[in-house]
Amino acid sequence: MRVPSDPNDYLVISENGVVKLYNITESGDQIYSKDLDIAPDALLAEDKAQLEEGIILEELAALLEDYTS
């Protein structure tokens, strides 16, 4: 997982089979936002592994489109 460079980044991570979204604050804290409608078990092994490690994003739209379509 890369280190966030912008306080407006998001962390998307799979925890206990649920994909969760966190906002990253200016101080680097991760604030839970919501559960995402992504089923980790339906993803390719590589994508699932990335989610288990956590993915830091500046923008969510592309990831959500990739994982939900």
C-alpha cells in the first residue's frame, strides 16, 4: 500500500469480507466512511489481494466502475 500524499485520498480495503471506504485526514488518520457494494469473492485473485492490502486512491470513480461492472 502506498503512503497517502494528499489529505483528500481514500483508502479502500477488504476487512472480514467487507470492502470498506475510509477518508484520510490531513494528519493521516483513517476515518471510516462506509461499506462499498463490492463482493471481494467475485473478484480476480489479484484484485482481491490488492483489496486485502488496501488501496489508496485520489479518486474513487474508476475503481468503483472496475469492481462493480
